[in-house]
Amino acid sequence: MVDRIVFNIIQVLVVMTFAPLIKGVLNKLKEIIQSKRGPSIFQPYRDLWKLFHKDEVVSEQSSWIFRVTPYIVFVTPIFVTLLIPVLTGYPLFFAFMGDMLGGGFILALGGFFATLAAVDTANPYGPVGASRTRMVGFLAEPVFMIVFFTVSFIAGSTIPYIVQKQWVTPLANFFDPSHILLMLAFLMLIIAESGRIPVDNPSGHFELAMIDESKGLEYSGRAAALMKWGGAMKFFVLLCIFLNVLVTPWGLAQTEALSDVLLAIPLILVKMFGFILVLVVIESSLAKLRLFRITEFLGAAFITSMAAMITRLLEM
Amino acid sequence: MLDHNTTLSIFAKLDALAGGLFLLSAFGMVAMRQVLAYLNLFALQSVLLASSAFVLGYQYESNHLIAVAGITLVVKAVLITWLLRRTIDREVYARREISQALNIPSSLLIAMVLTIIVYFVSSPLLSFASDPTIKFNLPIGMAGLLIGAYVVTVRREAVPQVIGILSMENGAFFAGISIASSLPLIAELAAAFDVLIIALVMGLLTRRIHERVGTTAVGKMVSLREE
Amino acid sequence: MELIIILVIALLAAGLSLIPVGKKLAPAITNIGTLAIFLLSLRVAFVAIKSAEVVALKNWVACDSLGAIILLLVAFVGLTASIFSWGYVEKRVAVNNPYKIRRYYALYNLFLFSMLAIPMLSNIALVWIAVGLTTVSSVFLVAFDNTSESLEAAWKYIILTSMGAAFALLGVLILYWGLNTVGHGPFTWAELVKLSPGIPGDILKTAFIFILIGLGTKAGLVPFHTWLPDAYSQAPAPVCALLSIAESTTVLYVILRMQPILQGAAGNYAGVWFIVFGLISVGVAAFLIIQVKDLKRLFAFSTIEHMGIILVAAGIGGPAAWYAATLQIVSHALAKSFAFFATGSSLMATGNQDIASVRGLIRTSPVSAVSLAVAGLAIAGAPPFAVFLSEFSILKAGLTSGQYIASGLLAFFIVIAFWGVMYHINRMVFGRPEPGSKGIPLRASNITALLLAGAPIVLLGLFLPGPFNKLVHLASILLGR
């Protein structure tokens, strides 16, 4: 019992610690592919450190929403971390609190507050970004739903720990067409949800073309640090769900020995590194879509998840 | 819910995977805008067809199906793709967008509806399926056929229409390799060459239209209309 | 053996037509070839009357009495159309261009080859391939004028019929699956009919629907008919005569062959579809005939109408209706080929296929006027002609078997179509000729073809020769179980 609480805390710490690193590695790799030197992989930590030591400026016109949002954005991924398999293949102490749908809703709560806060300051760019984020979110939602339904339909459950076992018992299940198609659909969703190319350009600095970044423009100091850190953790958590539940359900601690759990940390980092390589290739080989083409991108994700559903139906 | 795991072998799974990707490539054809991407998708679909035939042939130790896989690979994935690329000059391929009667998201939805219809049409047949692979290949092939028919109806360019027809044939063959796996090889050989000849003739005709009318946007040719 | 020789002759003629010697060799070879083919098919037909089936290669190439009728029709039209082509192509299609003439005859023979193959192939997969070949070999005949209109028509033609072919392919494959559920016999019509009671009804029905849609596109059934009037209006007249037989009659023959297979497991499932599809085709075509502005389109719609009539007749069912349907196939093919020759002669005489601009043909070109009038009467079903006889027996069979609604509608549509055809033909034949219209005088070959094609439609309307009657009778038995 105590073990499981401790592991849960370790899990949260891992997410908090390594989330910026993943961002840093991603940025570095991308620059390398574009034949540039790029910032150090520890640059996100330095950014956070710097921001925490700066003064915070808050507009007098803004309401409590603006002030509360950074904390919500920071806390929601931590909550989700408690529910999902990051290091262990068995449910930990808090995992009873929610399933994958619950996790999705908690993450959506953070996004919701970020959107509200962007509108709150009346900065002209904030609402533009907010409405675009909503548009993408609005289109991504049904796909999320279908993906979750298909997953629960196949595994007979929405608990990530059960779903994860489904793909590898027996191993032939891994090659199930519905599984492969689901992975594809989920990958597209992650790209849309975390604002990567081709949906959004995270390293763009042109405010009119921004989708995700413009929401945080008004924050400074500690609040900005929390927003950035929270964003990095959200990305990390999404990758955890994608990798540990769908793509590579191996390498998680199966026993309650501390050594096993600690061994799982480098393994998850290696998996993430592998995935980031793929993501960088995708990002470097595609161009950003025009805003109204995003519908088609998400439409494709929707169709893919529906195809997964249909092949599943045919199998029965 | 879990009992199918024991009944489906790894081969059936691989075949089903080819089927799922086949269906996805059919959807992709509905969604593609560029002619070249469309052509590549067709080549991919043909490869998937060949791989499904190969998996089935390996499973049943049927040289005949493996030969079909080889023929499909050579004729459809290589020859026809090369032929269509040679047919018209690069100008058409360079153009980014294909004109289409309906926009892409609604086309995708229609393709979706077609697939669901196929599911209901084919489900009474599947109870006669002696083999689990029929359960994938027949409905997915049928869906490929209908989606291809939809693509031909909506697209207004010559080459995409040709590819649509070839993908319809891919769909029919995808169903065929599982339901009619013992059809005499001579018939399938002839069918493969029939497809090749059709592609050749359509290519020639496209060329002539391009020379004579100056465009390959066949959807805009409306001089023959019912008054 | 005759069957193989027929195919070889057609292929040889196609090859020899390309020999680059003058402009007389290719038509001469084609004429001789088609004559030989016709005589051989006559022989096949006589053998079929006696021994029910002519076998060249067991389970691959064989011809029963139904196939023999179709073969005979194709061969006859192939002969008359090749005679008609002699003058028509030289004077109108490829004026003094030896290269084009040779190409025309090579394609013509290839097209004829693929059509001749359909009735004599037993294996259904090969029949599908032959049907595909008819499209491929005729598409350049449709586009022969190389104008933008003819290319458009050819494009529509190949796209729509290829779509149909893909549907039919799936149908054929499902049919084969059905056959394999009860045994591993050869994939032939006879075997299917024999084993069909054991095949699950759902499989047969699905296969039938796909084949009906797929080949229905090729036969020109409404609503898949849109390519047909375009292709007919652009193709040279003799090719239209062939198209009307190839596209429509031989393909319809394949559809009709499905009927006995379905009667085993699924009741009269095919019959209901035949009646519905047939009535829609007859009705739509009858009303489209009225608004038509182009002479060739007129006969194109009339082809659709007749395909519908044959389908309805087959759908009504019973020996009398099947006999009438077979008779209708024959009479329509003969009358329609004659009609297209008449159209061709009027085109040569006036140089214009627009109905509104042709008046008083009887004064400018009496031969084409008379033949056009006869063709109109024959195809619309006026009394002394063969079509009248077959249509009348269809209606009679329908009424005696209690299909009052279907027969009533059929009769109504036939009357409308009759009126439509005669209205247009009447205006063209009589009236005041436009001054200054100049045409090409008809050649001897045209008139020979008109006489040859016209003789049987009159003769068969007056009396049916004994052997012929026997053949039709034998063939109609094959339409049922």
C-alpha cells in the first residue's frame, strides 16, 4: 500500500523532471535535422529557472481566471499522471479515480482554462489563438471519442492498465488491424492536440499564424514558467498514454520491487526518444497546413479511427 | 469478446492488417488532392492487394495465389503506375489541386456511409464464410469497389478517373483472392492483362483528349448533353 | 472445332487488315472473313439444333442453342455491317485515307472477335474478360472521328462501362464462391444451373445484383445508360449497328443467363428485378425518344427501350414469355442493324444527322427515305415486321400469366415509343426538302447491305422457318430451368 503511494509520487516526479528534457531534446533534434546547431537540450530548464526569478506583470483589467489558470494548467497533467501507467504495468494507489476518458477530461479542463485566460486579457492575439485552439479541439473531440470507444470496444474496458495488456496477450493481437489503425489515428490526434506541424508551428514567432502559442503571450515571470512547464508535462503525459497504452506496452515494471520501477524510468525515456525521432521526421518533412485544411487533417484522423472500428466489427 | 483471439491465426491477423490498410488507402484516395500522391496511393494499394494475396497463398500453400500476388505486383504496382505517369506530361502532375464536384470532408463522410452500407450488405453473406479471411477480404474489397466508384463519379480529371476505376478493380480482386482463391490461374492472368489493356487504352484516350481538346479535365466536357 | 475457327478467322482478318496495300484490301478481307464466319455460325446453329451443344473445348469453349442464336446474330450483323462499311467508310468516315481505312477494319475485326467470343465461352470468368475486351476494342471506333465530341463520348463510354465491369467482376467472383460452397465443378453456366439449388440464396442474390448493375451498365439499362446515346451518336453508323448488338444484345444475353441459376434457390428473385429494371428502361427511353433531336440518338434510345422489353419478357417467366423474349432478341437485333444502315444512308444522302434540318428525304434520296421509313416501322413494331410478332407474343404471355400491371405498362410505353419514333421519322421522310442540301450518292455496297439486312425482318414477320423456330424454342428452354 505504502509502496504504491510512493511509486505514484515517483511517477509524478518523473513526469515533472523529465517533461522539459523531452521538449529540449525535441528542439535540439529538429535543429540538427535542419543542419543548425540548436540550443542545448537543457535549455528548457534554464528558461524555467530564469522565469521563476523574474517579476510577474498582471494586467489590471484581468480577472481571477487569468491568475488561477497557470496553476490549473500546471496541476492537471499531474492529476492525469496519477491515473495512467507511466512506470508500472499495474494500477497504482490513485489509479482507481478515473479511466482514460477521465484523464482526457482533466486535460481538457486545463485547455479550457488556458483558452478563457487568453480571452480574459483582451490582448488582440489571445482571442484569435483561443478561437483557433477551440476550432482544432472541437474537431479533434469526436475523433478522441471514437478512438476511446474503439479501444474500449476491443479491450472491453477504458482502464488503461487493462487496455495495455490486451495488445500483447497473445502477441498476435498487436498486429490486429484495428490496433494499427488506432495508433495511426492517435498519432494524428497527438500532433493536433499538442500543436505540432502540420497543424501548428510551435517554433513560429509570427503572432497572426499562431494557434497554441498565442494563448500564453500575456504571461510573465512565475505564471509563464508554470504555463510552459504545464504544457511540457501535458505533452509528456500524452506521449505516455500513446506509448505505454497503445504502441509499446512493454518495459513497464511488473513487480512491486523498487529496482524494477526505477529501471522503468530509462526505458520510458528511450521509448520517448524513439518517438520523438519519428515526430521530428514528420515535422521536418511536412509543411504547416492552411488553417482551413486542418479540418481535412482531422477528418483523416476521424476516418482512420472509423476504419479501425469497422475492421474490428468485421472480425467478430 | 476475447475468444476470437484463439480462432484467428497470425496469418489471418496479417491479412486483416493488409485489409485495414487497404480500406485506409481507399479512403485516402477520396481525400487526396494531388494527382501524383493519388497515383502513389494506388501503387500502395496494389502492393497491399499483392501482400494479402501472398499471405493467403502462404497460409494455404497455394502457389497459385502467390503467382497472383506476383502478377498484381508487376502489372499494377509497377507497370500501370509507370504507364500512367508516362501518359500525360508533367503539367497535370505539377498542378496541386484536382477539381472535384464535392469537397473533401463531405466526400470522406460519404465514403464512410458507403462502408457502413457494405457492412450491412455483406453481413448476411459472411455466415457462409468457410474461412476467417473472407470476413475481412469480402467486405473490405466491396467497400474498395464502392469507394472507387464514388471517386470516379466525383473527380473531373482524366487520370484520377482512370485510377479510380483501377482501384475499383483492386477492390473486386481483394475480395476475389479470398472468396474465389481457386479460380483458374488462366482466368486471373487474363484478367490482369485485361486491366493492363484497359489502363493502356484509357491512357491513349487521355493523350488524344489532351492533344485535341487541350485539357484533361474531362468533367468540363459537356457538349453532349440531354436537352 | 468450328467455334475455334471462327475466332481464328476474326483475329486473322484483324491482322491482315493492317497490311499496307491500297484501300481495297482491308475491306475485301473483312468481307470475306465475315462471310466465312457467318457460314460457319450457320453450321454451328444447325448442329446446335440437332445435338443441343457444340463443344470445341470441354468446359471452356462450347456453344448451346441460346449461344448459337447470339452467335448467329453477331455473325449476321458483322457481315452486313462490313458490307455497309465498304461504301460508308470510304466515302464518309475516312475519305480517301488508306491508313485510316485499314485502322478502321482492324479495329472492326477485333471488336467482332470479342463479341463472337462471348456466346461461345463457357467459363464465366472468361465471359467477363470477353465483355471487357468488347469495350476496349470498340472505344477507338467510337472515337474514330477524333473530334472533341467523339472523344468525350468515347471517354464516357469507357469510364462508365469499366465501372460496370468492375462491379460485374465482383459479382462473378461471388458467384464462383457460391459454386465452391457446393462442390468443385468447372465454372460454367451449365454447372451453375445444375448445382444452384444447393448454393445459399444470399450469395446468389448478391452476385446477381452486382452482375445486373455491372453488365446493365454495359447493356445500357436506365439509370446506367447515359453513355449510350452519346457513344451511338458519335460512332460511325455501321459501328452503331455492331454496338447495338455487342454492347446490348450479347451483354444482355449474359444477364439473362443468370435467370435459371437464380430460380433454384431464390424463387423468382431475378424475375422481379428484371421486370422493375426493364420497365424503368422502357419507360424512360420511350419518353426520351420524344424529345430527341439527333437521328442516331433516336435509335440509341430505342435500343434501351428494347433491352427493357426483353428484360420484362424474361422476368415475366414461363415458356411462352421466354420464347417471346428470345424471339424479341432476334427481331430487335435484325431490325436495329437495319435501322442503323438506314441512318447511315440518310447521313450519306444529307450529310446531317440532326433531325430538325432533314426534311423531304423522299425527294432527295428515295432509297434512304424508304429504308428509313421501313426501319422506323420495323423497330417501332408495326404489323408486318418481326418486332411486331415478338412484342405481341410478349404482351400475350404477360397477360396469360397474370402480370396485368407489368403488361399494361409495357404496352403503354411501347405505344408511346412507337408514336415517338414515327413522329420523327415521318418529319424527316416527308415534308419540303431544304434547298441546296447536297449529299454523297449511295454506293452499291450500301444498297446490298440494306437489302441483306432488310430481308429477314420482313420474312421473319411473315413466317418462321422450321429449323429457326426449333432453335428459338430450344434456346428459350435454356432461359428457364
